Amino acid sequence: MKKTIIYIILSFIASAIFSIEINPKNVRIIRDQYGVPHIYGNTDEEVAYGLAWATAEDDFKSMQENLLTARCRLSEVKGKDGAIMDFLCAVLGARETVDKNFETSFSPKFRNILSAYVLAVNKYAKLHPEKVWLDNTFPITEKDVIVGYTIGLALMSNVPFSIMKITNGSIENNFLRQPKGSNAFAVNSHKTKDGNTYLGINSHQPLEGPYSWYEAHLHSNEGWNILGGTFPGGVTIFHGANENLGWAHTVSFADHDDVYKLKMHPTEKLKYQFDGKWLTLKVKKVRIWVKLFWIFKIPITKTFYESVYGPTLEKDGNYYALRFPAAFDIRGAEQWYQMNKAKNLDEFQSALKTMAFPGLNIMYADKFDNIMYIDYGQFPKRNKHYDWWHVLPGDTSATLWKANDYYTYDSLLKVINPECGFLFNNNNTPFFCTKKSENMNKNLNSLKDFYFAYNDNRALRTEYLFSSKEKISYDEFKAIKYDQKFMNPAFNYAMINIEDILHLDPKKYPQIKESLELLKKWNRSADVNNKQASMVALIVKQIIDKLVDEGHFPAVRTRIKEWFLVQCVEEAQAHLLKYFGTLEVPLGDLQKLVRGNKALPIGGIPDVNATMWISKYKNGKYKAEAGESYIELVQFTENGPIIESVSPYGASNVEGNKHYDDQMELFVQHKCKKMSMNLDDILKNKESDYHPE
């Protein structure tokens, strides 16, 4: 009874705030044979309502996880792992940033879209109370949604790496510790045999959870017509294709975010020096209720601080401050909306000139034969007398860059329509994104100090494959996207001497002689059937786990000591013999794509194009955890876009739903399903056609 009264009161308050009204009968959700929702409405607001409803039907769990993180309440469901995210959300100050900027950041139209989305989520929660995790969670507000965006955009930049730098990698949270990546490819008629333009959207994200992909098609009579991927809780498509153009995102490792070591007073607590004066840290606390088991929770109060630089953490008696663009700007959600509705390159670039993302690579292609790569983001104007790649002195205004004083759009690194006809990004340096002779000159660029000259196997391999042929067919384009080989010599962005593993001396290390001889037979492929790749996969996992434990963020190239390489080979050898009785184990026998009772063999190891990161499963096997996730491949033709896509599991995250795992076979076989934005085609293959409530 008490819960009902509270909900009625909160609903009354919410109704006073949300002035928008949506008639669900004007919203149409058509699900195709794979359960993917195609959402139709007269207005953009009606489509947003339908997107929220369909997402809640398919993955209310992940939507709530995003919401609870925004409310600093995830620990009440997820325990210790959730507590880390709750504390991180508090430290990032996302709620404060949204409260400060919300009223002035969005157009009236987008405010209405947010309100329509929220209206649907709240109605779904009200009609399905059995699916609500925690009391007093609903109704949500538009601000809750934008707090989720603000946290997500911070996490997709280098903020987690900065935090890991402060804590020396000691944060035990799977999401923060997972390296993030992606691939993106675009080719135009200069490179394609059929004269069409191709776009490869190939994100490497967690396969499940609040930052996994959700596929949808949005169509309004106001010109919103796009098919692609969003996160559960996203109000628009984050990357995908409309009838005219499309784009992909990859994580950029540009140095947008900074860490400062404060100079503390020798005797007075919480006093720090700044420009010759002693200032006092502002003490901030967050109270978290951490679930232990069943319904039992314990309260934990965590303390952090705020300095003139930003949020500040204490580590071993030292105080470190963070400063990052995502702390000052919340407009990213509406910028995605404008990108969704762009009709050509000029309109797309007009949306980008909003400059609302802290940092993401963008790969663009359109039906007009344009392709573009841009390392996009908010680059602070910094004092060039400091080394911004390392911990900075936190006692001077000389290192305090101004919020929202960034380099302009025209300054950003971009390549448009190279003569060779191809562009790519695999989380590598933007100065290597096309044919070698057409790359940007780092020394001539005003933003050069924001980058170091890093590459990875995926980038080297992609450039090699594109350059090896004068023209490519669409099937050859797909083969490059699904490639699973290492270069010769082998190279990995995290460990520059991975090739050394293949050249260890069996005479020097007789205890692993058989394993070293096996490695010499390896053809550098991570194909699902490769019998040497299991050994490599185990070795690489151990090395990367060590790098993360030591607090190295993924783009830092580290030379691994030979003794540790030997140790990794010894442990991989012992593991394979114990669980499989042989060293030659097909990679698909070692690692699986798992959902429910279904476990399918899957290939891929870190830093091949079709990458897969793994975690322990059972009986000596591992399961896919992150890497290849939602894939969308687009051909822009004179008759409109031809779209293929695939998700790792299916359109639904509801166990027992027929679409919970019905794309798994396609995914592991490197196949896609045909998609359409044409209503007649959708209706021919529809599974259901209904209105939300």
C-alpha cells in the first residue's frame, strides 16, 4: 500500500513536469522475423515513445541498470561491482553537471522527444511492476536519461583510464577493466568494383549489459528514418544508416582528459597550494547501500573531494584531481539526434559543429559517394610548456585549461574523399587512416600533441588488405571486416614484442619445448578452427590481464619481459593439457559464445579485425565477453541503401523469448541478416504489428 501511495504521488509530480501527451495509437511497432523493432509515428516524439517502449519490452533489465547507475543505486542490485559504478558516477559529478546545464542545453523539440521517451518508460514500469528491480525507482525524469548519457560519454572517452592511472589499476570492476575498441571502414567508387559506396559499422563493446547494442529502425513523418544501434536507454540511434548516409563510431585514444597531483600543505589537513595560495578541498560524500545477499544491504559512505581542477581522489596519502570535457557539456544526446536526421555531408557536418561529444572517432559514408574519417571531440586549449600525457602539477593555473574553450571543428583531424577511395580506423592513430601516401602529416597539425604514434595489428592489417587490391568487391570488403589474422611480424598495441613469443628458444626452455614448436607452426590466424590459436589466446589473455592489473591503459605500448612470456606459455600449456589432454585445440573448442544453455564455438583473439575478448566459463573453457558486437554493413547504391546486420545473441534480452539467441549461429559464422527500411518489405516479413500501451 505504501509503495502504491508513493508511486501515485511521484506520478502526480511527474505529470506536472511532463506536459507532453502521446497517443499510443499513433505509434506503430512492427517486428520483423528476427524481432527487430521498426517503429513508425507521425512525429519524432511518437517515435521516441515507441523506441522507449520497444526497448523496455526487450531489455528493461539493462535500461534499469543505466538508470540505477545514474541514481547511484546500482549497488543495491549488483553489490560490490555496482558500488564501484555508483561511486564513479558520484565522482564524475554527472548529476550536478546535468542539474546545472539542463535548462539551457536543449532545443524545445528535443526536450519534447526526451519527455516522450520518459513518458513511455514510466508507463511501462507502472504496467509491469513485477519487472521493477527497486522501490522508488520510477517515475524517471528527462534529467535521469541525460545523466546516463553524460556518464556513458565520459566512460567512452579516457576517463576510466585516468582513474585507473590514479588507482594503479586496483579497481575491480569488469566494465572499467575491459579494453574498449572498434573498427570502422568506408570505401567509395574509387575503390569498389561495382561503383557503390560501402560502410562497415563494427563496434567492439561488451556483449551484454547497459553498454551493449540494441538494434532498431526509427521512422517518422518528420524525416527521421534510420536503422542502427543504440544502448538500452538511448533516445536516438548512436550509429547506423538512413536512406542517404551512415556513420560508425570507434573509441579514440586522443588525450582529452588530465590527471593532476595536488601539492598539499605539510601540516594543515585538506589544504592544497594553488598559485601561491592555500585552498581547502571541498569534502563530498556519497552514501551507498550495498547488497550482500538476498535482500540484505549495508550502508557504505565513500568520501571524495573537489578542487579547482575538478573531482579529486586520495591515494596512499596523495591527492589527485581529474579534469575532463564530459564534466562540462551534456548536449551529446541532441547532437546524435541531428546526426540521425542529416540528409547529406553538409548537414552531417553542421550537426558535428555542435561539438558536443568529448571524444569519439567518426567514419562516414553516403549515397553521393562521399567518405570521411574524423577524430572528433573536445580538445582543450592547453599550455604547451607541460607534458599533458603524464600526471600534471596541480598547483598552478597554468595547467588549468578553461572549460568549453576548445579547438574548433575546422581544427579537427579529418580526411574526406582520399584518391585511393578507402578509409579506416581501428582505434589507432588518426595519422594512419588511409593509403600511406595520403595520410595526414602529424608534424603539420595543430593538435599533434594530443596523440602519440600508436598503431595496432588491426590497423596495419586493414591498410595492407585494402592496399593489396586496386578494386574490391562487396564480398572482399566483408572479408576484410571479418579478417582474423596477425601481421608478420605479429604486432599488438598493448605489447610491442608479441612476436617474441613465437621465437623463444626451445633449448633454453625445455619445459615448454612442445608448446614452442607448436607456436612455430601457427599461421597467425585466430580462425575458429585453428589448432594453434588456443595457445596464443591463453597467452595473450594472461599478458593483457597483467597490463590492466598494473594500471596500463590499452593504448600504452609495453615491452613484456621474457621471463613473463615464458611463464604465460607454461600456464597455457598446463591449462590445455589439463582440460583438453592435448596442446592442439581448435580455438572454437576453447572459447564459446554463450547464452543460456546454448554455447557455440567462436573465433577471434584481441587485436585481429574480428576481435573477441574472453572470460572464464566452465570446464576449462572461456566465453566471449566483449569485442565483435553489433555489426551493420551498408552498400549505398543508386536504388537506395542495402543493409545487412547481426547481433551477438538476438533482439531480445528476455530469457525464453524466441529472439533471445536466434542470431547466434549467424554471428559465429560471420553471416548477417538482410535488413530494410522499406515499409512494404518490412510488412512482407513481419512477425508482429502492434501499438504500445
